[in-house]
Amino acid sequence: MSTEETTEEPRRPLLRVVRGNPDDAEIAALTAVLAGLASASTEPPEQPARSRWADRAALVRAPLRPGQGAWRASALPR
């Protein structure tokens, strides 16, 4: 045996119960929740591209002008 193996320091527990008397199932549930939170991604989820139909900027468009072919030009994108 080497000296490194015999001089192992006692490790601190990861969880400590301060009050109450939880059973094994409660401690297992708490451990599962904490492990899930620790492995969760910290990046915000990607926002899907917005549809042009949902674009509210279309509500502030220039007024339509009457004239020859105006009804056809009203539906064309700018």
C-alpha cells in the first residue's frame, strides 16, 4: 500500500438533512431532481422563425393606392 491510499481525507456529504426525518424515497426523489437540474442546459431554447403571416409589421404598411393593377400589387411582397 502506498501512503496516498492510507491518508484519504473524509469527504463531505453532498446533501445534509437539517430538519425532519426523510425516508429513503424522499431523499432519492430530491437527489433525482437536483441531478436533473444540474444536467439541464443553461442555453435558452431556440425561438422558431416567425411566420410572415404573424408579422405585426404588416399592420403598419403604407396605405393602398387605387389604380390600374393596384389589386394585384397589394398582395406582392415589398
